[in-house]
Amino acid sequence: MYEEVRMKKYLDLRYYILEIVISLILVMLVVVSFSQVIARYVFKISLSWSEELARYLLLWFGMLTAAYCFKIKVHFALTFVFKKFPFVIRKIVNIFIFSVLNIIFLVMIIWGFKYAYMAIDTNSPVMKLPLSFVYSAIPIGGGLMLFYNIINFYKSFIKNKKYEVPLMED
């Protein structure tokens, strides 16, 4: 029964939606950049929209990839110093880190929404895309990072009763 539920989780596309979106953005980024190189060096023309689109795709890619790193817990950590602390200090430091990260993500969400709202009537220069859509990557990425940070906190502190390794790991 447990294996069946686990297999359903891995086959469920909702579980992989972030990975799928990141992969699609990366493919689009490569295609746009490659088409600009081909157009410039083979056909001796410049695509006016490609640099702008690549810049916006890179913004979305960066924000969503940062959230994905929180999802799979591969973010940077200085564990060689952290592991030398006593258990109680490690737990306090980890709670402090989780709290500071949550505050940062909340600031990203709040100011990201404000920034996207300020650009609601502004379009990009070449492609005429609404800049509010482009800038909404900030609050969406911040919201996903906050969500995965809370899940990591739950797994590390609440669900894990032994709390053997107080890093942001399972």
C-alpha cells in the first residue's frame, strides 16, 4: 500500500509542475539565444526581441530555480562550522535561519507585488509585454521559496522527533 501511494506521488504531474515549468523556460531560453546567434552570424540580421525575451526568461528562470533549490534542499550551507556547535546551539541557529529566511521571503512577496503593481500600465520597449507579468516573478518565486522553507521546517523540526541532523535536510 505504501509503495503504491509513493508511486502515485512520483507519477503525479502536480508534484513535478515546478520542474516542468523550469525546464520549459530553459528550453525557451536556449532556443531564443541560439536563434539570435544564428540570425546574427549566418543571416547578418539582429532579432530585436530576442535579447529582451532572454532577459525576462532569465529572471523567471532564476526565481523559480531558487525555489526549486529550496524544494529539494540543495542550497548552499556552511556545514563544516555548523556541525562543530553543540546540539542545542545548532537547533537555535537553525530556527533563527528559518525565521530570517521567512522574513526575507515575505519582504520579497510584499515588495514584489508592489513593484509588479507599479508596472501594471507599463509595457516592455520592444515586445510590448506587460512588465507587471515580468516582475511578478519576484513575488511568485518568493512565495514558492516561503512555501518550501515552511515545509522544510516542518520536516526538520516537527515531523523529525529525533532531530539528529539539525541541518535543512530530511
